[in-house]
Amino acid sequence: MSAPVEIARTIQNYGLWSTLGWADIKFRYRRTMIGPFWLVISTGVTILAIGVLYAGLFRKHTADYIPYLACGMIIWGFINTTIVEGCNVFITAAPIIKSSSIPLSVHVFRLLWRNAIIFLHSFVVILVAWTYYQWALEPSALFAIAGLVILGVFLFGLVLVLSIICTRFRDMPQIVTSLLQLLFFLSPIIWTPSQAMRASPIVWLNPFYSLIEVVRAPLLAQAVDAREWGIAIGSAGLILILGLMMYGRFRRLIAYWL
């Protein structure tokens, strides 16, 4: 069975990986009073503290800066957690992989579904920010859904690539984590790019900026340049093709690397 066919059948068998993803959430937050909303509270407090401080440093109104920061931080949290956990997705699932014949892609979809649920919980922070600041919402905000689909495709392809590399070379997860910390500061999440800075390689050569912007800008009733859509779609397509090629080539060796 080819890799695309296997993945297509895994998508159809959504009951398996969605149930496993929910079980992960329940196991992680069992015996807690408010479960994953602890993450919402901690994220909200962090955004509020950073927002008040940096709005003063950057000389921006909190009504403009905090919604921008909240959207960026929530989206980046989804990206960062998915990539970091994706590096070890097969290593973590080693007992299951060695004892059953379920497709390896099940574990990737399980990871994405679990983090999508956490992202939806964290989205409450954006709703609270909107309730307080009441910025304009346009029908174009629905384009954020398309942005999330593109981001999900990109993360799926990237997890396929990194999970295979990190299973073979166990030093790679630490390298990826360090690179993500650097990318956080190089991406317009805390800081906002001016028109002049948009021409800088730090911005237009950074696919994460475009991937974040196609989700964040519609939520803030801002227009998204066609270039950002093009970079986001192109990045998602390229990394998906690379992920499928690597998965098709190395999936039968993963069990021997564990």
C-alpha cells in the first residue's frame, strides 16, 4: 500500500485517532478541577502581562496591541507544541508500534487532533480579548478557517519529516526545540512589522510569518496580501510532498529504529 493511500484510509478511520486524542487530553488533565483551562488561564495571564509591558515599550495602544499579541501567541503555541511533540511522536508510541499493526500515520493524526483540541481551548483567550476590546469583525474573518486548514496541512507534512528524522537521529529534537525558540523571536508575534520591515528577509523569507498571518489577520479584520497566501499555500504544499515522500521511503524502517 502506498503512503498516500494509507494516509487517506487513516483519515477515513477518524474514529480511532480522534478517540486516542481525546483519551490523551483526559489522561493529561485527570483529577484536575478545570482541566485544560489551566492552560487558558496561564496563557491569558502571560499575554496580559507581556501586552501591557510591550505596548508601552513599542508605544502602541493596548486596544490594538493585545489582540494582535493574543492571536499571535495562541497560533504560535499550536505550532510550537505540535512540532516539539511531533519530533517524538513515534518514539512516544514505540510500545504500540512494536505490538500492533495499525498505520504509523494514526499517531500523527492523533497528535494533530490532540493539539487542535488544546488550540480550541486556548482560543477562549482571543474571545475574552474581543469581548473587552470589541474590535471590528468582518465576514472576512471566516478566511481564518482556510488559514487554519493550510496551517494544519503544513504541520502534518512537517511532523512527517521531523518524526522520521528524529526517530533515526535522537539529537534532533533538542536542535529543533532550540530553532523554534529562535524562530519565535524572528517571527512577528511579539513585535509588529512595519511596511519597511516587510521587505526584510527576516519577514518575507520566514514561512511561519505567512502561516500565522493568514490566520491572525482575518481575525483582526485586516487584509492579507496575496503574497502571504501564496507563501503559506506553497510552503504547505512543498512540505506535504516532502513528508509523503519521506514517509513512503522510511515508514517500514521506523520500527527497527525504535
